[in-house]
Amino acid sequence: MGIESLLVWLIIGAIAGWLAGVVVKGGGFGLVGNIVVGILGAFVGGWLFPKLGVSLGGGIVDTILFATGGAIVLLVIVSLFRRTAV
């Protein structure tokens, strides 16, 4: 993986994490945390949505939407664990 690919992953992760933080109120972890959640969400979304038969045609917008969807799923799960831990 080159530096350009890493930079693209970070940018997509930042966008997806920020969008997920906006959708899931109170679920944000700050910029760095949102980038991590967005990158993890990209993996979750890339695995989950094709299993569900969801396809948007490919491209960068498709990648951002899948990553955002995966990040939303992760934030909801983490927020459920936060509530039970308190």
C-alpha cells in the first residue's frame, strides 16, 4: 500500500466517521476516533452490504456510503455497550 492509498483511506475514513457521528447523535469520538471508526466501518460496510445484496454501482461515493453505513452500525453498537456499562 502506497502513501497515496493510505491518504485516500484516511480521507474516506474521516468523511465516513464524521457523517456517522452526525447521524448517530452523541456517538462521535472526535476527529481521530471518527477516522478510526470510519476505517473500521469501511471494512464492516464492505462486508455487510454485499451480503445483504446492496450495490450502488461502485466508485468513490459508493465507498463513502458503505463506509458511513458500516461506521453507523459500529457507533450504534458501541453506544449500546456504553449505556450498559454505566
